[in-house]
Amino acid sequence: MEIDRKIIENFNRDGAVVLRAAFAPEWIDKLCTGLKYNIDTPGPYTRSYTGDGGVGHFFGDYCNWQRIDEYEDFVKNSPISVYARTLMGTKQANFFHEHVVVKEPGTLEATPWHHDQPYYCVDGDDSVSLWMPLDPVPKQWGVEFIAGSHKWGRWFRPKKFVGQDYDQDDDGFEAMPDIEADRDQHKIVSFDLEPGDCVAFHFRTVHGAPGNGLETTRRRAIAWRWVGDDARYVIRKGVMSPPFPDMENCRLSVGDKLDSDLFPAFFE
């Protein structure tokens, strides 16, 4: 697909925009194969967010692209790096990491309201995540975004996906306000999505998601994180996620660009 000026304007204004039919069916099939392997052979960061006695299953994993061929092929050979660079308006796009989120039918656990950049070892404004469903997702069961929240100038303390803040009050971040209690005070957007579509959103766009209330349909998705020209490596005071154990091999210092094997760069 071609990302036109209107899409870019909407991304800059709202911090979240839908891209329709962005990826061919062949890529969806390939990623489904990769995701099955990911679930069957989970990585070191795999998490199950389903509580004891809970219904369904809420599975998460990330940073597996270098060991799963289908993921690596997608990063390097699909049009995703072009989309990321175009949306950010940058000369280069560095791949940051992928994040798998699967909610099986009937899973009740919600994804808490949060935004991503306070978790990350990266500063800068050039950022975009492309949240890509592998199953049809009606908007009432999809991710919700607070339009314009990436421009609030506020940084909120990271939350665990079970809903609690990380126990760190000296990180310089503020607690996430109770979005649910004030939903009518915000412009909240969500989208009906089909495989091949994706939602692009800024690292500081506040977002959350309900459980999967569909009785027979899985909600498999992969978010692909990208950063651009002004991205610089940072060490935060609090918990950082992902922890990137291979960081020592990158030999990055605070203030460096992320260019490395761990964060490959793609150029125009």
C-alpha cells in the first residue's frame, strides 16, 4: 500500500492510525507459521497473564526475531521498514523488537492502560509500533488508543500486564490516571481489523485493550517496534523491558544511536 499525506497527518495528530491491506496474505501465512513455532518453543521472556482459575489464555512473548526465521524474513523483506520510515518521516528506521500478544477465545484479562516508551532503553520522538493482527479483530475486542496522548508531554510509570504499577517511585514518572473512570473525557479510538491490516502508533500513545470476548476466534497479534533518526540509547532508573541481555555485545553507550546487529537499520 501507499502511505499518503493524509495518513501521515493523522498519525502525527492522533498518534494512532490504521493501515488497510498493508501486508499480502503470504506474509500473514508466514507469520502464522512463525507464531506457532514461537508458542510451541517459547523464548526466555514468555509470560502468561491469565490468573489462576482464569478462563482462556493470555500469552505474551518478545525478542525472538533472531531465532524465528519467519519473523526475521518479515523484518528484513516485507514492506514494514518502509512503512515505519514513512510514518516517522525519517531517513532510517531501526528495528527495535517484536512483541507477540495472544488472547485465546473467552480470555477475560484486559491489557491495562499504559504507553510504551517508559519501558524502553530509547529516548527520542521518532518511534512507531505496527500492531498487526493475524485474526479478524472487531473493534470492541481490539486495542484502544487515546488520540493525541503522545503529545501530552507526560510520562507514565510502566505497568505489569497483570495491572499493577512497577514498584518504583523514584523513576521520574507519574502514575497512570484512571482512564476507565474518565473515558468520556478522552477521544478513544479503535478499529475493526482484518489480517493484513495494522495499526501504527507512537511509543507514547496511551493504549489498552479488553479481553477477547469472542467464543471461537483467537486474537493473535504481533507488534513490530521501530525507531528513527533521533533515537538514542538510554538507561532508565526503573525497570526496563525488554532487558536485552545481548546489549553487552552491542557496546552501546548512553546517547549513542542504536545502530547494531541487535537493532538493524534500514534506509531509504
